[in-house]
Amino acid sequence: MRWPSLTRIIPAAAVAAILAWPALAAQGGDPDWPCIQRKVPELSLGQFWTGTELPQTAADWSKDAGISALVRELSARRVPLPEAQQKIRGYAEGLPEGEREPRMTMLVQGLFDHMNRERSHVIAGIARYAHRQRDMAELLRQETSAVDALRANADADPNELALRSDRLAFQMRVFQERAQSLSFVCEVPTLIEQRLYALVKTIAEALKAR
């Protein structure tokens, strides 16, 4: 008895995605970096702050409860960027003249440290996710070959073939869904960078405003 080919049971696009995974998961020569965006593990403050060098006191931002709370609030992506920018302006306007520059520079350092660390955690998570996808792709390729071999066997048990084909189709759908989710996750480091740049720029403008 001849059985239908695997691509008639499992969409050809799903099979192609499995076969293509190793090439897609080696951007920049890093097998654990699957994103189109170039991998930059750490940011530098100079990419965002173009003003004078921050004072030594800015490094103590985490010791200030008010600054720490504001850093967490402003960096949270659930807070719309315009709202976060308005909070910065309002905070700057409410500071006494003598405290304005030291506290705002602490805020710059705090946002950079916090968001750079958050971004590094996201990048590490992407690498772990991609590593699991690569392992899953290899297992699916092996199972695809095994099911094809079973299908080519005229004496194969039809129940076993149906069970393994259905299971393989399900696993490939899971793989595709995970790959699609990864494409969205790959945008997160860039979104963090863009938000950090906008927030620091707003601080710089607030410092020049008075």
C-alpha cells in the first residue's frame, strides 16, 4: 500500500521552516542568535547621553528611593512614552534649582543602568529560546525522516503511521508558532533602546529649559 507524502499531511511551509532553521539561527556567526537585528550585548551611555560627563554622584541613584521608583516607572513599557516624557518634565519643574541638575543626572544614570540590564536579560533569554528551537528542529528533522521511511514501507502499521504523522504535524505547528513568537521578541531590545533614547533626550531638554 502506498501512503501519501509527508507534505500532503504537513504543510510544505512547515517542513521548509524546519529545514531552514540552522541558517536562520546563525546571524552574525552566533548560533544562538536568531534575530535579523545585530546582536549588541551591552550598550554604552555615550550612545544616549551627549551632554557633559555625568558626575560621580549619579552612580548613587539606586540609593535614592524616589529616583529608583521613578526609574522603574519610566522604564516600564506599559507606560506610554508620551506619559513617561511628561512625568520627566513635571519632575524637573518641581525640583529646586540647586537640586535639579544632580537629580536629573542621577535619573539619566538610573535609566541607563536599569534599561541596559533589562535589555541584556532579554538578549540572554532570546539566546536560550533559540537554542531550544535549534534542538527541537533537529528532533523534528529526525522524526520527519523516520515517518517518511515508515510511509515508504508497504508493511507499515497504518495505526502507528497515523499516530506518528499526527504527532509530527502537531509538533511542527508548535515549532512554527514558537518561531513566529521569536520574531516579535527579537524586536524588544530595539524597543528598549528607542525608549531609553527618547527618555534621556527628554531629560536633556528639561535641563536646558531653565
